[in-house]
Amino acid sequence: MVVKKIVDLSIPITNQTPIYPGDPKPCIHPAATFEEEGYHVSHLKIGSHTGTHVDAPYHFTNTGQKIDEVPLQKFIGPGVVFDVTDKGEKEPIVLDDIKNQLNQCTEGIIVLFHTGWSRYVATPKYFKHPYIGAEVIEALLEKGVRTFLIDALNIDHPDGESFIGHELITGVDGIIGENFTNFDQIDFPNPLIISLPLKLEGGDGSPVRAVAVQK
């Protein structure tokens, strides 16, 4: 396969990376240095949902698949990007916003919600993102879609008043990805999306290095 272009869809993981309120704050520091030990090693203390990450079904249900049990096919597939950059703070993404591309969404498709909110990643506005309405998720699940990615902190309402989106998707062993970025750089048709998690045994989620590939 000849690769024409690769778009990095991941935000950097640093001690300043924004986290969902209540999640562990990232703490990254040297454990060994070239000057002292002759090599570099870093100590990483991060949550399973730090930075660009995917949620396992187990994240919201005791009976759901854990991250090491999810078939890798759910993390790799052709992508459909929904441009919802006209949405404002705490505004829902509704069915009318995606209806023109709904017929492109079938089993195996990975959907990407391009809110443009990743540009606010270092500001308080990042925590006032748009969110995916339940009727949108239900329509896509009916089409066979099982992997949902967004370039914002959370697919659900930012006030934490409901986790209906998480519950709907994880309830059918679907995958949720959050804190993605650079969806605007996917300027080619039929991107191949890859967002493989770490193989964390029994895990509820994992950071990923996600990419969109032009073949």
C-alpha cells in the first residue's frame, strides 16, 4: 500500500493536558537522565482516558468488553467526517446536521465529529464543547456504526448531567474516542482511520496515537 498522506489526530500528552473533571492529572517526569545514568527514561502517571483516547465498553458497563478484549477491527476502518463546526458552546449535534452523509454510514465505518473544538484545548472554553445528541447516535447505531470519534473533551453534555451517549454506544460494545484533533486536515476522500489502544489487560480505556491515512 502506497501512503500519500498521514494526518496526526492526537493531542500531545503533557502535564498540562486537559482532563475530564475528576480524572487523574497527568504527571510526567524524568526517572533517569543521560547525564546521570547514561540513558533517558520517563516516569508516566496518567489516567486511562488521558489525551486522545478510546473508551472500552467496560467503561460504562460491568458486562462490556475490556480494552484488551475489543476486536482490533473496531479501531481501524474507513472514516466519514461530519463537519459540525457551526455548533456553539454546549450545543447538541442533531440529526439534521448529519443527514446528508447518513447514507455513507454502514457497518465498519468510523464516524468523526469535527466540531473544531480542539483549537480551544488550552483554554476554559474547551470544557464548554458541543455534544452528540442521542438521536444521532441511535441513527448511526441502526446503520451498524460502532466507533464514534470527536475532537472535543466528551461526546456527552459538558455539564455531566447525562451520559446517554456513552451508555448507548458502550451498551452495544461500541467504541468512543475523545480529545481528537486535526480533523480539518483530512482533506482527502475515504480516509483510513487508525486509533489503536495499548493492550491494557482488563482496561476501561487507553490513550492512542490516532492517524488518518490517505492511500
